[in-house]
Amino acid sequence: MPVELSAAEIAAAERRLRAVVRHTPLEPSERLSVALGQPVLLKREDVQLGRSYKVRGAYNLISSLSPQERARGVVCASAGNHAQGVAFSCRELGIHGRVFLPGSTPRQKRQRIQAIGGEWVSTVVVGSSYDDASAAAHADSLASGAVYVHPFDDERTIIGQGTIAVEITEDLAGQLSTVVVPVGGGGLLAGSLIWLKERFGHIRVIGAEPAGAASMTAALAAGRPVSLESIDTFV
């Protein structure tokens, strides 16, 4: 059944995740505050489970599965952070999962994924890029019937990731004017926008992405998803 992308669904997800994920702190950044001439706070998702906000979307999606879907297990592709969220969710919910990783994923991160998931998760290293791992994960899902847990392009993932915005608005209690959200696949930005537009329409939201990998900018200019011929995140 399709999930409505709404602030109400994000509020429900926040209640669901409250006992599972950490309510991470907002901490002042002295360097950025001085550079911009106004207070800047950082949402410390680096101290989240799996050191990333990705666990929010992964757990929200996996916890919504029917008993029949849970029995078939889940599969995902990741460069590392989403995989840790999936591994944690599989262990907590008792669901078997397979994680497809590109060969570029550091060994330390591979070991961390396996340590988090334990007996509930197996890792498969394939290809040299995320696209290679994603293609293999989709093929596995079609062949096995396992549910594909998308890192950003799924309503349940978007809703889970949007719970970050709920915490931010709770903590700042009316003192907030602008939220800057990093953009990769766009799940975090989409979830944050849904919550802030519906409940706090006066707050400005800015998406920030690398100049050398400006996929969202290119997609907005074209009016549809596009493929970049090359990326350079070190420009």
C-alpha cells in the first residue's frame, strides 16, 4: 500500500523511531558562526547509530514490512552508511538481509556492517562502484523476492529520514530561520521539506551539494532525473 508523503506520516515515524534511534544534539559551530556572522548549529548525526542519519529511513522502511515480506528478507546496496542502518534494523527486527557493497568500500566499514548485523546479515562485494552494487542488489531482489531497501527513493525511507527535521524544530522551539540540508540522493532533503513546509512554512530550506557532483541541480534544470557523465567531489 502506498505511503502518503506528509508531515503526519513523519510525526508517526518519529514516534515509532523514538525508542530505536538517538535524538542527536544540535551543537554550535564556532568556525561557521564567525564566518557567517550569525549562530550556526550542527545536527550531530555523526553520533547516530551507524554514524549516519541513514538508519532512520532504513528502520522505518523495514519495520513497515508485512509478515510475508519479512519472511522473504531484505536486500540493499550501499557504499557503507545505509548498509549499517539496514544491518542494525535486520538485527533488531529479526529479519535476514543481504548487503551489496562496491569493492571501494573500506574493509573497516565492511567489518562494521557485519558486526552490527551479526547472523542476520550477509555482505556481498561486487563491482567497483555503487551503481554496480545497486544493479546486483536489484537483480537479487527480483530473483529471490527479497524486499529492496532503497537508500533514498522510497516513500518510507524519505519519511524516516524526515524525522531529523522533527527533532530540529522541537529543540529550537521557534528560534530557527534557515535549515541547510546536504543533498545526495535527495531523501533527507525531501523528508525535511515535507515536515518544514507543512508545519513551519516560514523556515527557509537550502539544499547543498558538491559542485563536482551536482545531480539535483542538473535534474531540476532538466525537469527530470538525469545521469551525470562524470563526477568530481574534490573540485
